[in-house]
Amino acid sequence: MLRLLPLLVVAVTATHPWTRLWQFNASRDEPTPRAAHSMLLSGSDQLVVYGGVGDDEDSVKGDAWMFDLTTREWARLVPQGSSRPHKRFHHSAAMRQSPRHEMYVFGGMSVWREPNTSALHYAQSNDLWRLVLDQEPPQWVLEPSTSDMDRPCNRSEATTLTYFDQMYLFGGIQYDPTNGHGKSKVFNDIWTFDYTTKRWTQLLIAAKRVPPPRFSHVASLVRVNGVDHMAIFGGRQLTKDDGWALLDDLWLFSFETHVWRKLDGEPAFKRAYTSMVTVNSSLWLFGGYFKSDYSTNGYVYDDTIQATLSQGPSTQFYKNNDTDPDQSFPTVRYLHRAVEWSGKMIVSGGRFQRALGDLWVQELEPSNMHAVTDVHELERSDMNSLYVACVLFSVFTVLFVFTLARCRIQYIHPGIQTHPLVARRGLSDKRLLELKTKKYEAVQTSQLTSADMCPICLADFKGEDEIRDLPCKHLFHVPCIDEWLRKNKTCPMCKLDIEAV
């Protein structure tokens, strides 16, 4: 019998024809499992993977790899010289294909360790690096900037793409540098970086109708009726006191007129941390995360969703048909990456219960899809037809949220010194038992604030929840904070040393 737990992420499973290209093997020299990384296509048959985050607290990645789609073999990229970006995740990346192959990496969450110490630094950044791929060995180059005023500010979870030898950056989030007092910023601005002149330019959009600010969204280049556009879909927006809500909208930005146009999706559905590729005038999405506004449960998917765009004001969404359950297909996931290759979709990594190390290719065949008439097909939360895995929400988000908490504390502008976070053993079971717990006293939904949400699992407290009240007065679900404190001695929100008080 499938039992619904209070803080639950449910795997909602559907199938579609897939081929596995690669599965991680620890005995070989291959990229380790990761999520929130970048994956781009270089040339016609080379995938480049950089950065991301794994399962352990200190497993932020800084390595770069190339996968040959013909031989299905990995090669580690070992750039020359000592100049290279810090390890990072939730960064943005774009590929320049001509006149040379270069991968550009912008911002994100960075981490580095001081020499000869165990001190870790976490920061949001707005640096721009390029990895020159056409030379052997490859080389990282930091693109200079005269000031912080001539480039996008520090941010994570933005999107980037290349169009006519320029990189287009949209959206993202800048976390509150004052330890969570509701001052985080989310953006809906567009910046371009010219690969030739090496200059940033902010596009000033005159139109009144523009997308709401967002992060955790997806973007892709698509041609509609002969005109090239940047399509963006979904993601998250901030609510009161740095809470967040999911978005369900689809927008097109014309590179020709610099005008945004909203398309009404039929049905409109909410999704974040998904992936999107385009073939001709069709968008193809895979997987991602959904949380109902009326439930603390989160859902992770493995569905494929398609929409063909036109000049009309709306578009119909289609979903893959269920097929043979014995067929090989990728597991449910979010924070994965996807690219279009020869009219197919390649999916890399991501997370569900743990970081994933795999590559899959999917044939994008519209005849295998059916029109969606009920939004519940895309936002499934019923327990009657759910299949397989259930896992506590705090388990599969724990590393992500911990790192965000650190970044909120250790936010910096480039060039400003940060204070180290020392990696050390957590609290003893004896000290954990000394910390106060209490039953949460429910309040009306309309009165909820960030204090009524667990900062680790991001789920609202409910009546009778067991709450750990730290000496600093920050509140957490007992299982969430105990997992953290067994590895760390500080509050993830304010860095108070719990063992010392």
C-alpha cells in the first residue's frame, strides 16, 4: 500500500522511446553524477559538460568533459594554465560554434577552498569565462570587465543562448545578502554579450507586456513563421519574504523586433527545473518539478511534452503516450540538462533521490504524442495512478538548499573578500537531544510568512509538525535540521555555532 507522507516528492512516471547512450561506471575515468550543470553541443557530434553538483556537501564540480556521440566515449578536458573558474553550479552557459568552438560560462554559485586550509568560500558571481575548445590543450579565458555597471549583476539560474554571434542572457535570481530578510531579487532583463567586441549590452525593452521576473525557467531558440525567437517557459517567481511560486507561462521574444509575445498554453501547466529543446517550430520539454499551491507535496516527472508554435495567440500541449513498461527509459528527474542533436533530444544527469550519471537520446516523434485536455495529466498529484518511488522532500533537496543557505550568507560582489566556511564534524546525538522541539501552531494560509516555512525543505509548516527551535530562533522540521546538524555545527540560515551556545 502506498502511503502519503507529510513532506513527499512523488515520482510520476510515463514512457517514450529512448536509447541509453551512457551510464556512469566508477571504475572508468568518466564524469561523476551531477545536477545543475551545463551541457552543450560543440560542432555536430561532441557534447561538452561542465560543473554541477553531486551528492556530498563538498561535491560542487569544476571539471569539463567531452562526449563523442559517434564513439560514445568520454574525454576529460584538461585546460592549460592556472587561470580557470571556480567550481560552480546553477551557472549559465552558451556555445559559440563559429569561427571557433568556445563555451561561455556565466555566473552561478561558486565554491573554492583556501590553499592549505579546509575553509570553503561560497558566492554568487557574475564572472564570464570562455573555454577555447579548438586548441590542444583547451584553455580557460576570463573575459575582462571595466566595472560592475557594464554587465549583469551576480545571479544564478538564468538562461543563456547564442544568436548571431551574441550570447543572450535572461532572468535569474540574486540571493539576499542579509541572511534572509526578504531582499532577494529576481530579474526579467535581457543582456547580450558580443563574442567579437567582448561587450555587454542591456536591451531596453519598450513594450509594456513583458514576462514576470523568474528563475529556474528554461529557454531555447525557435523559428516561428520564418522569424527567430527566444522562447521561455515556466520557472519560479518570488513571493513574500523570499518564498516562491511556480509559473505556467510561455513567452516568445523576437530577435527582429525586440518585442515579447505571450502564448496561451492549452492547458497551462506549472513546471520548474525542466529542460527544453526545439526542432523546427516545436518545443519539446522533458521532466522537471511541480508543487501544488494546495499541498506540501512535490512531484518529479519523466514525461515528454510538445507544442508547435505559430503566429496565433495560443498553442496546444501534447504529451507522450504510455508505452511498454519493460522498455528502457530514463528515471524521473529535475535539474537535468538537454540539447537538440540531429532532430533528437539528448538528456544528461539531473537529480531524484541522488545525483544521476547518465545520457539518453530520444526520438522526437509527434505521432507518439496525444493532445492534453486535462491539466492534471501534466500536474498529476493523484495517488490512484502513481508508480514507484516516494521520498521525503528534504532528502532530495537537502544539498541544494544547504548550498543556497550558505550562498545567502556568503554573497559577494567580485573582488570583495568573503569569510571562510570551515568544513568540520557536526553535532553529537547528545547535543541534538538538548535542542528544543515543539509542536507547530498552525496559522491561516493568508497569514503565512517565510517564518512559517522550513528553510531546508521549503515546505510550509502544518499543524502538529514537530519543529526544532534553534537558539538563534530559526525554525526547521526536526528531520531536516537534524540531518544538517549531524554534518555541521552551525545554523544554515545565520551561521550561529550551535555547539558553542
